[in-house]
Amino acid sequence: MPKMNENRICDSQEMDRLMTQVAAEIMDRNKGCQKLALVGILTRGVCLARRLQKIISETSGQELPLGILDITLYRDDLAHATHHPIVRKTEIPFCLDGATVVLVDDVLYTGRTVRAAMDGLIDFGRPQSIQLAVLVDRGCRELPIAADYVGVEVPASPQDRVMVRVEESDGFDQVTVTPRSLVSVSSSRGE
Amino acid sequence: MGFNRKDLLGTRDLSVVEIRSLLESAESFKEIAERPLKKVPALRGKTVVNLFFEPSTRTRTSFEIAAKRLSADAVNMSASTSSVVKGESLIDTVENIQAMAPDIVVIRHGYVGAAHLVAGRIGASVVNAGDGANEHPTQALLDLLTIAEHKKLEPGLTVAIIGDIAHSRVARSNIWALITLGITVRVCAPPTMLPRGLENIAGIQVCRRPEEALAGADVVMMLRIQLERQDRLLFPSIRDYARIFGLNRRRLDLACPDAIVMHPGPMNRGVEITSEVADGERAVILNQVSNGVALRMAVLFMLGGQGT
């Protein structure tokens, strides 16, 4: 559960509301689109993509195909990694050619993950377009990348830690920000 | 922690965690072979040298494809076309290769310990692709990956290994890895092809007859009879060997009804395995080959993806 000194940005109920809002925006913008698909970036992006899929199915009756993308092999910092990131399974069970793909991730920060994800996606085909949906945009981009759908904007400095927790992998839904003064030196920067 | 070594020289000293993390990683690499574009940028700018002092098509090609699918530059060197024929020593050869700054050297050599010797001399990561009759770790790991597609890799599983155990690095690497995972290993071979002392190793059952080894086995691993060694007369005749130790339909019926049949290749059809079994529905021999690429991608990635 929430630790001391973390500022809670949203709880479970609020997260549901944000995801419902993002789902509605996706459907609104892609009205009439025949080949719309969701692709979640491992790990939490996949959980959020599944939620969007469920909300969209309940509200519009449309069953969107869902893919899972592991970006490890496309990272630009592999040569600097001190130990091995685990490669997990990518599953894109539909044809990407001509599709409109909504990439889903929990936090948008430097933009490097999204860059890697786009490279990964394009290896599977040529989508008509790629859009980006994130639960949290924390700013501080290092690449010219912007999200099409944002649940909540949380301006944070690189030293702050923004943490998204989802029930599927963490046991509860929550977004927190730990200000720089409280982030311990040894901990990794949160994404 | 997963696998965090400089080199992969054998399975004998791998831990359960290391084996499982290599297999888990390989599992994720399988999918790349099914993509329209079979290439990922993970090892872009890295150089992999395949240094083969012994003939090989399958293993060398497998390593080469694995390296190329990871976007590494793969360079192949075989002893027959290299300075080795001019009398250069192994150490001189690899020190020259090291001077060209490769990131990974994959080596196969006829002498036991060759890969270990090289690994101690150069900064590049070394993968043992077979050293004499000692070890061939990537073959054993791809065998485990293949078994895991059909069976649970855990204690309770029985694997029968039949054939020339004494001269087989494939058997050795498999035995070490299987024992580490707590899996029961039965070995069966003519007495001339059985290393002494095997029965003293915990987890190994030495069987005199193949029928004994096959009874209720979940996995049947047949080894190649190295016909090129037949001048040493390890058994009376190839026909006798096929009759007594060869895997045919009737013998396979002694194993579990859903047993799988494996062979590291190249096969001597009609000697250690009949065509009926090799091409039968229980054979997973070609799956082994496909899995070999995924497993070697995982190994190269885990050795070469690392910063130095």
C-alpha cells in the first residue's frame, strides 16, 4: 500500500475514470476505422491495454485485437546495461499492414521506450498509423515524441519518481510521485 | 540473477537459475523466426566469429543465422581454409582474431578444453560449440528447450540416452544439465561406449539393454554412431549394433505412450534409428533444429548484449 512521503496522484477509482476517458477518446477519434488494434508495451502497458480493450468492448461492442510488445531487443541502451534485461515474449496475433495501431504504455517520460516500440512494431508490417495512449505523461522528453491520448499529466523533474501500480501485477491500482528530496540515492528512477 | 557470465563453456557448472533463465529467454526468441522480417537490432555493431576446427554444417549455420537475426556481423572461419593448415597454433590463431576485436567467439575444436583455454586468453566472450568429447552446451540447452515444449522439465521426468555415450559431448552436456534440474537420466550403450564410473553419479541409471532404458521413458534421446571411429572396433558390426541398440517402432512402444524421440543429428538412418521412427509423429528432431536458432540467439544476446 502507499508508502509515506509519496504523493498519490490517483487511486483505483480515479484510474478507472481515466482509462474510460482514454477509451472514449480512442473510439471517438477512430470512428469508422475498420482495422483498429491495441498493442501494449510490457509489462504494465499490456495490463492497461487489456483494460482499454474491455472498456471498449463493453461500451461499443467492438472487440479490438490486442498485441503484446517487448521492447528489450530494440532498446538504445543495451550496450550500457550492466546486467541483462530479461527478454519476454512479443505476440502480435494479427496483421499490422494497413492497421491503425494504438500503442499503450503506463508512463511517457523520455520517449525512448516509445521509439523502441515503434521500431519493433514496424518489423511486423506497415501500419496505416501508430497512435500513442499513456496513463501518465510526466514530461522531460529526450526525443520528439508526443502522446495522442493522456490519462493525466504529472509534470515531474528527472529526479522525481513517478510510479504506476496496477492490480494485475502489483495488487492495487495507484499512481504516485515521490519528490526528488525523498528519492533515496540508490533507487532507480521510476518510469 | 539470471545468466551473467563472460563465456558459455559447458553445462556442468551451470546453476538451475542460469539454465532456466537461458531457456526462458530462448522461449521469447522463438517468435522472431515467424516474423515476416526476421531480424532485431539487439546486437547491431557486434561481431561474432565462428571458429570451427571440426566439420559442422548444422551448428555453424545455426550460430550464423542466430547472430545475423540479432543484427550482429557474423564471420565464419573453418580450419581447413585458415592458417591452421600452415601450422599456426590455436593460441596464435585466437590471439590474431582477438586483435580484430570481436565481441563473441564461437569455437569448435577436437580437443577437450580448447574453449576453456581460449576463454582464458581473450577478452571476447567465448561459446563452446563442442570441445572433443567433453561438452556441447548449446546442443543440450536446445534439447531442453525442445523437451519443455512437450513435457514439464522437473523431477519425475525420465530421459533415456542411448548410443555412444563415451564419445558424445552432446550426451555429457545433456547429462549435466538434466541432473542439475533433478531429472532422471538413463544411459545405455555397448560396454565399449560407456565411460567408467557413470553409475556412481547420482541421478544416472546405467542400463545394460535398451529395453530397460526405454521402459516408461518420457524422452528418448538417440546418439549418432560415429562411423568414422569404426576402425577402433567398438562393436562387432553396424548390423549388430542396429539390431541390438537401434531404435525401431517395436522398441519405442516400450516408452511412455507420449514419449518424444530426439536425435542431435546427423542421423545414420537404419543404424541408431529407423526411418519409420525418425520420420514418425513422435520425432521432434527438426524442432530441435528450429529451437537451436532461438536458443543460440538467447545465448549470444546474453553474452554480447552486455556493456563492457
